[in-house]
Amino acid sequence: MLRYLVRRLLLLIPILLGVSILVFFWVHALPGSPADALLGERATASRVAEIRHLYGFDQPIYVQYWKYLGTLVHGDLGVSIADHRHVASEIGDRFPATLELAFAAMIFATGLGIPLGFFAAKRYGGLFDQSSLIVSLLGISIPIFVLAILLKYAFAIHWHLLPSVGRINITSEVKHPTNFYILDALITHDWHTLWDVIRHLILPAIALGSIPLAVIMRITRASVLDVQNEDYVRTARAKGLPPRTVDSRHVLRNALLPVSTIIGLQTGLLLSGAVLTETVFAYPGMGSWLRDAIFNRDYPVLQGGVLFLAIVFVMVNLIVDVSYAIINPRIRYS
């Protein structure tokens, strides 16, 4: 297992190098430039040339990349052109918000998706099974921004049950040393702030978790249908084991292998920045930050933010691979 982990971590180096190359050249291929975004209507040829020279954009592209790679080696992700803040500092402020939102969405998706998929498979061909298929198709088909707007209208505007924007009440003056609002509220036993943060999190989490919910439900259903027809499951039933024991120990545990893969991939995708969800709910996370960087042609923010999210995505997949041996002890890595 240790050798496997070391090998996977070493593979992270060429992966991140490739990602840095792709992101760097993709960002520089975008139409416009940071100089145009900064100067706006005041842009003149001389002013644009001055800004380009100031940030080194007038140098050959390979020279720019080599300098960027040198800063990365020293752990510096650069400084934002728009607000002059260090990208690493901005990630420290923004990523906890996206992390809380992504985990809330995955708790919603897995908490409903696995039980619904399991019960649909156990009632194969019945009304519950057919209804679950319809619900999963709707969940995959409805665009996130449409569902988000519908949720805002129903629960925030029409029924006034939940807030529609932000991460916390704008009048709150509570300090958040870790930037994980839920964790900070738990540490300080501030139950009023905790409930306020959770209320702000419900609608974005449901909107963001709708597609993972549908995917997890369908994969769980298909996996349980495959596993419950295996020889070892029929043998366990023939030995007279209680149905609940057969389902929990033999069916569900083995069916969770492909489900865990999907959960890991979906978590990585959600952590990559829920741009649409964060935009609709004005949620101050990585997604809305990178969206603004695209409009501002903020090269350091785009390069540093995407590279950081690539590291997160690879690490999440590594955790999923390692979890296989925990879910199914027969799997071992040499």
C-alpha cells in the first residue's frame, strides 16, 4: 500500500506540469488581455503597451511560462492583476466556502442517492423503481441554474423560508478565523450563527447536489442488481442468513465499489468550482472567483486557481482508490 501511495504521489508531478502548460497557454489564448480589462474605455495603444510591459506580457510566450514555472517551484501562485492580492491568500479565503458547499451537496446526494438506488433495485420493475428512474432522469436533465432559480423563487421569494443569497447574514459581525463557517460556529458553540450558515447552505447544496444525486442513485441501482445475482449472495441466502444480513454484508458492501468511484469523481467535480450555483446564489466561493477572473482576464488567478483545483481533484481520486481496500478487503495494492 505504501509503495502504491508513493507511486501515485510521484505521478502527481508530471500531471501538474501538464496541467500548468495547458492552463497557461489556454489562458493566454483568450481574446483580449488584462490591460484591456484594467483600462476599459481609457485603453489607448500606449497605455496598453505600458501595462503589457509592466506585467511582462510583451515577452515571448515560452519566456513567460518559464518565469511562471519558476514562481511555482518556490510555492508562489502569483498576485492578482485586478485587486493585487496574493492568489494563495485568495484561495485560503474562497476554498473553504466551496468545500463546505461541495460537501453539503455530496451529503445530500449520497444520503438520498444510495438508499433510493438500493430500494429501487430491491423493488425492481415496481412503481418505486419506475418512479426513481423518472426522478433520476429529471435530475440529470434539468440545468443547475434553472433548478437554482426555481428553488430561490419557491423557498426564498414565495414562501420566505430560506435566504436566497450569500453565505451568512450580511449584518453578522462574527469572526471566522478558519473561514470554515460551520466549523467556527461549532468550536465557539455559536448555535445561532451555525443555524444561519446552514440555512444559507441548504438551497445551493440542493441545486448543486441534484446531478450527483441522480447519478449515484442510478449507479447504486445498477450495481445492486448485478451483485444480488452473484453466486456468493445466493449461497448466503441458501445458508439461511437473515435477509438484512445478506443485504448489508454481501450485497451493499460489494455494490459500493463502483458507487465510491462515482462519489469521488463527483466530489472532485464539485470542488472544481460550482460556477453556476455560486453565481445564482451569490456564494463567495472558488467558482464565482474564477468567473470574475475570466471576465477580468486575470491570468495569475486563473492559472493558480485551476492548478490548485487540479491538485484537489487528483488527491480526491487517490483517496477513492485507497478506500477500495477498506470497502472490500479482497482488494490489495502491490
